[in-house]
Amino acid sequence: MATTTQIAVPYVALGAQYQGIRQQVLERIGGLLDSGAFILGQEVADFERDFATLCGTRHAIGVANGTDALFLSLMALGIGAGDEVITAPNSFLASASSIVLAGAKPVFADVLDDFNLDPQAVRKAITPRTKAIIVVHLTGRPARMRELMEVAGEHDLKVVEDCAQAVGATLDGQPVGSFGSTGCFSLHPLKNLAAAGDGGAITTNDGALHARLLQARNHGLRDRDHCAFFSYNSRLDNLQAAILNVKLRELPKWTERRRAIAAAYLAKLNGVGDLVLPHDGRGEQGVYHTFVVQTARRDALKDHLAACGVDTKVHYPVPIHLQEAAAGLGYRRGDFPVTEKQSDTILSLPVYPELEDRQVDHVAAGITDFFNRRA
């Protein structure tokens, strides 16, 4: 394929998802506007019920965003000043900032080749101050929850799952978000299950924790006139829940399309150049929030694809421990070699359900052309 060949392949096409559900969404929004039921309400209750079913948990709590889901989980678990929480340094920064916002200290542990926490690195990072682990299911691939839950059990640690990229992913048939004390989901427009704005959800099997979180998202109110404890305003809007209720029915189909696109990339790019490709491990069923390849020629490949009309991203070029905001934690370059190496080689290819087969073919052809020219 010549580099002058142009087929536009945007990294995301958020409006395209609404084409098939537009009428259903507009009808539900219209009903809400007529009713005036804007805060919490039946749409939120319905979403919480069905989302808990999807995640294999007894309860779900709709909140304002994924960061609040993490922060409120830590707060409800009693984690705060003087405590340490272990998490991954290669995630979106909210995995660590939520720990800081709760008053605790983030402690990082390196990751494996699958981008998820290394259980042995977690074990080595535990100190007498460690109270919890935030496990990130990065790229939509489930982390090694059996080993991580074992480590947590040995040291009496709470486990909070950051499932922001992994809604619907399973390990040995068990959905993410059902292993730890809570599962925390982002429903941001870029996520696999996306609101038309910010949104989030928390899952849990713990009835007492569920009750605590229902109050924690709503100022700590026991009822309209009585406050049990001071807390935050982090409610999922009824309007967003209405949209999510329409999308929940489509999610299995959209997930299968993501997996089909991933399978096409794997078939077309196997053995091409020095590419390292993602894949499901034993017992895993990932949902491919991102399709991340690795190559030592990442920046040149990214530029080549841009010249072919293909937009790509890097998730994430600067690990959390090297961010300016993390300077006070005392980490330096070289502390997490796997994470740092990956940050220099990773490239996310387009993988949303509305992607056409010809666009997938164009992406794969552009990558093959790049490596053929340098053979």
C-alpha cells in the first residue's frame, strides 16, 4: 500500500454509536424531560439492577464518574491518612489520584507483559501501612485476580478493582468487578459502555458497603432531612442512566464486534516486523477497550499511519510515577522497568464497534507496508 492511499480511520467516532439507537434514546430523554425526574430516579434504579446482573454482583451504585467510584470506595472501606494503597504505575492517573484524594499514599508495583499488575511485585511492595490494592484491568484485559486475591488474603488487604476499561471482561467466566470489595467503572464517553457525558458505577457483594456507598454518593444523607456523615455529591444523573439503559442492551453485540476486530488485527499482523500483539490469556475474555501493539519503532509507525489517514493514540506515554504531580512520592526513572519500557513502545490502534472492515484492512495494510519498507 502506498503512503498516499487515504481512507480516513479516526481513533474514535463517538457520534456513530448513536445512529442505531437514536430513536430509543430520544424517546427516553423526552419522557424524562416531561416528567422532571432528573436526579436519581427510576432510570438509575433500573440501571443499577441490570448493571449488577451484568457484573455478577448483588449490588451496583451509580455515581458521577469513575474517579469518584474509586475515591468513594476507598472512603467507604475506611482507608485514609497514614494508609498505603498499592496500584499500577501505567494506568490513567485517576487510579493513583483517587488514593491521594482519600488521604492515603499511592505505592506502585510493576506490571507484567499483559500491562496488568505483577502479583509478585505487589507482594514485595507491601508494608505495615498497606491497607488495600487497586487492581487495574488495563486495556480491557482481566488482571491476575486469583493470585492477587491470594496475596491480599495473606495480608488482610482490601481489593478495589479499577474496571474503567473492562466492563464485561471475564476471568474463568467470572466478570471483573465481582472479585474484590468493590469494582469501579467509568462510563465516560470513550468507554465501552458510555454515557453522553460523565458517569460511573460501583459494584459490590457486601450489603453493608452498598448501604454506606448509597449515602456516600449523596452528601451522607440517610433521608432528605437527616445526615449520617459528611460526604460528597456524586450522583449518576437520571438522564445519563436512561441513555445507559438503552446501551446496556447493545453492549454484548458491541463487545463481540470489538473482539472480531481484534481477531482480524491478530490474523493480519501476526509475524509482521517486531510487533508484539495482545491476546487473551488462559481463562481470559478481554473486551478490547484498546488494542495495544508494541514496537521499538513506535513513533515512526505512528507518523506513517497518520500519513495514511489512520489516527492512533498512546495509552499512556508518561507513567504515573514520573508525572510532576507524583514528584513527592520519591520515585525515579528506572524504578519500574517493565512499565517504562512499555511506555516507549505501546501504540493503540482503532478498535471501536462502528469501525468498518475496510478500515480495519486499511490499518493492517498500513502497518504491514511500514515494516516492509524497512525490511
